[in-house]
Amino acid sequence: MANRFVLNETSYHGKGAITAIPTEATARGFKKALVCSDPDLVKFNVTQKVTSLLDEAGLAYELFTEIKPNPTIENVQAGVKALKAAEADYIIAIGGGSSMDTAKAVGIIDRNPEFADVRSLEGVAPTKNPCTPIFAVPTTSGTGSEITNISVLTDLSKNVKSTMNDPLMYPKAAIVDPRLTLSVPPKVTASTGLDVLSHALESVWSVLHQPICESCSVHATKLVFEWLYKAYCEPDNLLAREKMAEASIVAGVAFSNPRTAGSHACSFPLTNLYGVPHGEACAMTLDFFTRYNADAENGRLNKFARNCGFKDAYEMADSITELKKKMGMACTLSEIGVKSNEEIEKLTEMSMTPLMERNMIPLSYDDIKTMYLSMM
């Protein structure tokens, strides 16, 4: 089978990367931006680090801040209205995955208005027109959303997360400046960093695995284990922030084509039902899946673990558990408020999404229920 590999048109990474935004916008002939950023980033003057560059260059923009953590369909619909009202011809998404996922959904609906209800875009979206151009500027290390064609939205009417995967939704440019992550508090640093690790590892045991992506996974995994705890303990350590920003974008490359699998499938109900932050929710089951997949396909994951500096996948799983505990992340279901067998049944049911089918070893309902019971 031939492997298909797609990435952004342009990416910038490193200190000062955001200074490229005015140049890129001018070179592409863009006239006015809709700047999508969440209210907290505006409040703490992170968004202004980008908008001040637009002001200096005399570039027009309007600000849209109706973005929530775990963005909703309603956030997207409000963004589409704001984009049209502003008469903007491109979007600058500043923030974590919430801002970027919102921007991608806004952009694809703007150019494909027949999908204004958003819900019909779940899965591989059947759109025809490329989305409104997006410059994706992450402020966490992180989701990797700046270099993927994926948008994850919450449907409040069903209390579920839905994933949109559209080949026409890649941001035009990823602008990864580690200086924007210096204000991220330790708990968020830990959670988003574990999301990076989840991206790197799940792409390895995905049934869509491909070698070029595994090479990126090795690099990202080694960076996370070396630098995440330092970034957590020393928020002002710019080198640690740079290395985690590098890990995030490389892990984004790693999973952008193989996609995520079981840990992400389990994360959605853990977040929707118990409010566990996304990366922490992914990490709750990451050590389980690492052990579960260790010996599959002639020990491919064991070989991967050795390339990352571990004896085998089991030692790597133990290190994941240790890292979670050191950073105060939830490791058991009782820690997040799960109390009954009925709740276990609900978690299991909601975890059995198509993402679970990407695991290199098939996982049944009973397998996942047993996993959750072991986490009590």
C-alpha cells in the first residue's frame, strides 16, 4: 500500500517566528485578518504580541474572542458570522487547540456554506473548496493543530466531541514561536506536553502507521522525556520551552497522517463527563496502551522504545506513569470522581469510537471496560 503524506504549505519555528506574519500576509496579498483568540490570551496580552506586529505593518484586522475550551459548534457558527461581517480574507488563529480548531472549522464553512450546520462535517468532510487561508499561531506545546487538517468540536446537544478531518483544511502557515508559551502555567504545560507524547506514541501503534512518521515520533518522544518536566518545574526556562515547542510540531507531523487512536478515543468522555483537560485525559490511558501494544507486530513498539532510549515498551510505560505522578496528573478514575460501575459502563460505551479501531491490536468493549476497572 502506498503511504500518503501531506503537510502545511509553510511553517516557521523558533524564537521570533511571529515576526514573519506581516511579511507572509503581504506576500500573499491578504487585505484583512480575522484574529481568532480566546479571551484569556487577550486579557494577559499574549494576543497583542501578534496584533502589535500587524499594527506596526499597517495591516487591518478584527478580533474574534468567542472561543471556549473544547470549542462548540455554536462558537464556530459565531466565528463564521464574524468573518463575513469583518469582510476578512484570511484568519490568524492564536492560542491552543481550541482557537485553531475553531478557525479551521470557520474557514471551511466560509468557503463551503452548504455545511453551515457543522455536524454534517464529522469524519472525512466532503467539501470542495479550500478553507479560508489560516495562519496558525500556537501558544501551547501542545496540540499540533497548527500543522494538521483536523478540527475537534463539542456538540452540546449530544454532549460528545466530533472530529472533522478535511484535506482542504490545512493552515496555510504554522507559526511556532516558543516565547508565546512562557506564560503557560505548570499544570497546563504538563497536560499539553502529555498531549504531545500521546500524538507521538499513538501514531506509532496506529494501523495507518508509516515509517517517515515514526522517525518524527522517535524525535518528539525523546524531547518530551528530556524537557517536559523541566518546562513544568521552570516555567521561565526558554530552552525547555523551545524544546517542547519543537516536540509539539514534530509530533504534529508524526500524527498528521497516521492519526490518533485509543488514548484519544478514551480522552473524549473523560473530558466531556469529568472535565479532565484534554492532554491529561489522553495520558490517563497512555501507559495502558503502551503496555497493551508492546509485543504486537513482532515487537515493533519495543523496537521503537529502544530507539527512544528505553529497554523496552514496558519500561517506557513505567516512565509515562512516573512522569504523570511527578506533575500531579490524574492516574486513577477515583481521582476524577468516578465512583460506580454504571459510570464505568458509560465511559466504555463512549470510548468505542472509530479512533479505537485504529489500534494495532483490536480492542473490544470488554477490553476497554477491563482497562477502566483496573484504573479505579
